[in-house]
Amino acid sequence: MGGVDLLDSLLGRQKIKIRSRKWYLRIFYHLLDVTVVNSWLLHKRIIAQKNKTRDNVEKPMTLSAFREDLAISLCKVGQSTNTRGRPSNTIENALIQKSKKPNASKPPNQDLRMDRIDHWPIDAPTRSRCKMPGCNGYTWQACEKCQVGLCVGKGKTCFRKYHTT
């Protein structure tokens, strides 16, 4: 009974106040409230465990501050931080600029390129330019997973740099 009473009292203090005639929306909002309260209780438990091992004591967030922080972080999902000024000098921008053909295949995204799983150099059927920015060489090798031509061999580090930077 102690856990149910605690949950009911925490839900009663700060409830999502959206009224609806649809019964399933009321259930959804209630489950959303329960999920937020349970995650806040886990947050408090984690902070308490960290405080046992540390000398300096960290206070857990209040439920209202936790809800506010959660709402702000959910609103910011998918937003980029640098929207003004010159574009950054990342390898993705350099890869896009290196492709001179307008209908050329786009390079793989960063998550695929950096996952370090099953990237093996294979013999390509045709010779192609190395896709690593700054390299102007030709190669008969390609990445098996990315399907991108990259220099591999003695003194050539394009394959490793492409998958690590």
C-alpha cells in the first residue's frame, strides 16, 4: 500500500490537466504521468546511491523541476545547435562537397560510418577515386559495408581515418 499511496499523492500534485471525452486519451495521459513519476523516483534513487560513494552531497531535482527539464529536453530533440554562421568543417560536409556529380550517391551517415562493425576493405569491380576528403588518389579498394572507395595499403590511412574521424 505504501508505494501505491505515494504514487497517488505524487500524481495528485502535478497531473496533466488536459480534458478529453475520449477514454483512451485519459488512460494515455495517466500512463504518461505514471511514467514521469517513476522515472523521477529512479532519479532520486540514483542520486542517493551516488551520494553514498561521494564526499560531496548532490541534491535530487524536485518533481516539478524534473518535469520541466524533461519537457525542455523533449522539445529540443532533433534541433541542431549551430544554425548561424559558416558551416562547420566536419567530414560529412567535405564528403558532400567532394561529390562533383549532381546525381551521385550520397555518402553514408555518420552513425553507419562510425559504428566499427563489419567495415572490411574489399576489391572493387572498378577503379574509383578515394572518397576521403583531402586525398586525390585512385583505388581498387572499397569498404564492404559503406560501398565507398578508399585507399588501403602501405602508407595509406584513408580507410582508418574515414571510419574513425
